[in-house]
Amino acid sequence: MPKPLFKPWLILCFVIAIAPAILLGNAVFSNTVDLIFGDEWGVVWFYNYKFLQGNLTLDDLMQQHNESRLLFPKLVFFGLAALNQFRYNTYNECILMFAVACLVSLNVFLLSRLTLPLRSWQHLLLAAIANLLIFSPMQHENWGWGIQLIVFIPIACVTTALVVTKLKLNFTAIAFVTALLGSISTFSYANGMLFWAVIFPALLAVRVPSFKQVKNTAISRWKIILVWLIFVIFNVIFYFHNYQKPGYHPSFLEALKKPLDSILYLLAFLGSPLGAGSLFASQIMGSILLICLIWIGVQLWHHRHEQWLQMLYPWLCMGAYTLLSAIITTDGRVGFGVGQAMSPRYTTFSAYGWVALVYLIAALWLQRETIALSQTKRSQLLGISAIGLLVIMLVMQIFSWSHGQRRMEVQYRNRLYGKSCLLAQELIVETDCIKAFVFAPFQPNEGDIVIAVSEGLESRNAWQPGLIALQEFNEAVASQASGSTLYGYVDTPTSQDVGGFFKFGGWSVLPEYKYPAHGVMLVALDAQGKPTPFAIAPVKKKRSDVKQVIGTSEYRSQRYGWEMNVPKARIPADATQVIALAIDTHTGNLHRLVGSTQLKRST
């Protein structure tokens, strides 16, 4: 019997295993903005006009959203809002998303314990590698976007179902639980329908020692399996009832018309979790993953008579989830261009191919004698290849994590700016800002969903902090910049009309958060002091000189500067000067900056 592992070493392995979750969790907590963004406006429309008015129906919950039926996510989102005093809050959704990722991580660890005869420290180190992928900031677009909980639900259902198939339950119970999980997956996201294709082989493999015995065992369980398949058919029929393909999506025939692009797209999709934002690097990593999985498939086919099915099938199913996701996404999206495969949203699907690969290699190493790799040269070759692959993965993880964290910070800054424009819409409608950072189809008219839903939430006190009111604006304009709490300066004492544009600039901070202002509202004053807001500037320029003025370098970002060129047509003709107000999107407060800009118009 081996001696028990020294406890401090086991604790160290545990800390290493959970470190990715801790790092990512801190990033999510720190870089998430409570902002309804993009497609989520469609969900919030149902919350505002159906749920809050008490007339929500099953048809509303089943309403097609792009290609998906968001039955269960809508119930979750509306439930979270109800628990939050009926105030819709996307920050809470992102925290729940992180919790679901933790569930996936736990499932992967349990599957490791249930399939691989390893020591505890070995399970923990494998979990560390898996968690680098599960919690990768390369998914930055998902982590800070509440509705993207939908992309985590299918893999949570898949991994939970795989764990269930390994438990000591009777086959009927396993079939029942997996069927329920399949329905949740299907009616959470379009990709969730892959659950049935991935879990059906796992269901056939329950307590079957080898591949060759699957057929006979399935025949003995045919009644339960038949009921399960009928349930699948009902789910699919219900899903596609009155289904309409979104008109703006490319034809599925594009993949056949452009075979080379399809291959490049597929490889980029598979390799994006370790591509560090580079299309070429992603395609190289995707090639490595595909080659490794093909080699493993060949080895398993040659040794399909061996009794190691229970060790392998969960990881094969997990790898199949990524491969099927890659094929379907390539078929439906290659028309958008090969670069679209790099979308951070897809990383949540492609990461699990790499997770599966790690555990499949570990399983094959444990069975190296069975597959005739005990010979010195072949055993050494497998060992060197596995170590080389691990080194490549870890090196690419360093670059990918660094890239992902930078993108999370940029996304956080953009979300804050978008929220500044959203909250100020009763004073000024910044169309370009809202289109870029809130909702792309935005149109500044009464029929627009952003304006309609915003006004509805505002009237019902169903979000915080609420729109900035005219009274708050007037009070901020009338106030004098405080010397005790400095929110920034207007650095342009004068601005000349040059080519039909006026240039304004300065810097702004929110000392209470140790962070730059979320946006800066530019306000024109006429000779009588009447204020007219005309633009909202983003705060994103690096200003190393500012920390000397504020007396600290503890701010999370050094991008204190703001600058904006404004067409003269946007500024009232009778305006003589311009002042600036720092916007705090957490409270909806406005703070006046020191200084002003005198306007010099061309004669």
C-alpha cells in the first residue's frame, strides 16, 4: 500500500485546482456591469410587458429567440428579478453564470473520480488543467453578459447527466433524470439539442464493460430506451413547432460552397480556447486537437474488445459535444466569414473538447499496457507526446488568459460607457453609443425597444439606478466643482471651430470607486447660463499625469482621459461655453468637473 500523501501537499494541489475559479470569479465580480445588453432586450421586453403585468403565458416563454427557445432561462431570469424586489439586474445573472460554471467544474472532477483510478493529488492536478479551460477569460463576452447563461446550461446538463450515468441508480431512474436534463438543455439554447445525441451513447453504456457488449445490453433494456427516444422525439417536435429560421443567418449550403473556408472555420472554432485571440494560432491548435482526437478514436477502434468502456465513455461524450458543436456552427455560420469562428461566445462550446482530451490521454496512459504501449520506444513516445502537448497547452493558456483578461477590462469600460448613454437618454440620445455598446438595432424613436422597455422599467421602478432625471441634471450643472472631492478637469480652455468640429478634452475620476468616470456628459451653456447636453464622451485615454493630481496610484485603471470631436451642428448656435459632468452609473449621479471651454466660432 502506498503511504498516504502528506496533507500539506494535498492542500497545495487543491489550491492549484481551484485557483482558476478564484481568479476568474474575482474578474467577474470586478468587471461585470448591470447593463441590459444586446439580445437580452428581447427577454426584458417579456419581463416588463408580460411578467410584471401578470399575463405571462407558456407561449411567451416558448417564443423563439433567434434560433433558441429560452423557456428555462426566462424562468430563471424572471425568478432572479422577483427575488431582487422585482428589479431586473443582469449582474446577478452573471454571478449565477459563474456558479453554473462551478457546477460544471465539480461534475468534471466527479467524473474523474468515477472513471480514473488515480490518487487524489493526481485528480486535483487534472482538475487544475480542466479549470484553466472551464474558467478561461477567453469567454469574456459571455462572463459579462447576463443572457449568456444560456450557453452554460447545455454543458451543465451534459456533465450532470454523465455523472448520473455513473451513479449506482437503477437504469429507469437514470433514464428519467437524463430525460429531464435533456429537456432543460433543449429549451435553454439551440445548441442544447446536442444533449440527446451526446447522452444517448452514454445511456447505452451504463454499466457495460466493453464496446462489444453494448448491443446485447441495449436489447435487454429496449423498453426504457424506446420510451426515452420517444421523449426525445416529442422534445424535438415541440421545439420546431412554428419554428422560423432567422432571415439574416447564412444558408447552410455555404459550407458546401466554400469547403476550404469551412475547414479553416472548423479548426479555428476548435482551437480558439488556446489561440490567444489569433486566428492562425487558433487554427494550429484546432488542428492539434483534431489530430489527437482522431488518433484516440483509432486506438479505441483497434481495442474495442477491451473492458475499459466505463473509463472512457464520459470523456468521449464530452469530446463529441465539442465536435458536434463545431460542425453545426461551421455549417450555419461560415457564411459570416472564417474570422467569426473566433467569437468569444463559442469558447464555452469548444473548451470541453480540450477538457475531454486531457482526461482521454490520462485514461490511455493508464491503459498503456493494454494497447501494447508498454514497449519501451512506444511508451516513451506516448509519454513525450503527452508532456509536449501539456507544455503547449499551458504556454498557450498563459497567452490566452492574458488576452482574455485584457478583453474583459476593455469590455467593462465599454459597458460602463454604454450604461452612461442609456441612463442619460431622457436628456440626450447618443445614438452611436447605444448602437455600439447597448443594442445594435437601436433607432431613436418611440417604437424602439430600448426606449420602450427603459420607460416601462422606469415607470415600475423595476431597475436601478433608473434614468437620470432633468432635476438631477440641473442640480449638477448649478453646483460648483468641490475642492474636497475632485472629479476631474476640463483641459481645453478654448475650442476653435475647425472643419465643422469642436474638440473637447480633459480627465475625470470617481474617487469613491477608485476608477475613472463611466462617461462624461458635455453641456453647452448660453449667455444666460441655460444648459443643453449635447454629447457623452467615453473615458478611455491613458493619462499618467493624473495620478499626481489625485495623489494616489491605487486606481484600477490609468485611463482617466476623455476627448471628443463634436460636429458643430450638435452644439446650440447660441452656446458660448461648455462644461462637463462625470457620470456615475452605479448611482445615476452627476458630478461637475473643474473648468470650462470657451467656444470660438468661425466667422
